[in-house]
Amino acid sequence: MNDRVTLSHVYYEMRVYGKYLRVHAIDPDSGQEAMATGLLSMGEATLKNNAKRKLEYILTKKRREGRS
């Protein structure tokens, strides 16, 4: 039983705060949002991936709670 959410389309919003980058991943269908923060040296792609995975986790958790 694999009911894990996998998103094919995600909107990203990024802001730089000094030497840190904050990335918000937004699901366009539900409007749910997740955030990842890290050093700029970690790279934009890594932080985007972290935010997307966190968003997928949140949506999966909500889906599972809805079934119970």
C-alpha cells in the first residue's frame, strides 16, 4: 500500500537572508506550503528538493489522516 504523494508541479518562492536561502514550495492544487532553509553554499537545487520532499510528506500525512 503505497499512497505516498508525488508532485509533478510545484511553485517555488526563494528569498535570500544574508548567507541563508529560504525556499517555499507550494502545491498549486491545495495551496499547501512547506519551507526549507539552508546556507547559500548548499545550492538552490538542494534546497528546492528539500522543500518539495517536505511538502510531499505533509500532503501524504494529511491524506493518511483523512482515511482514518
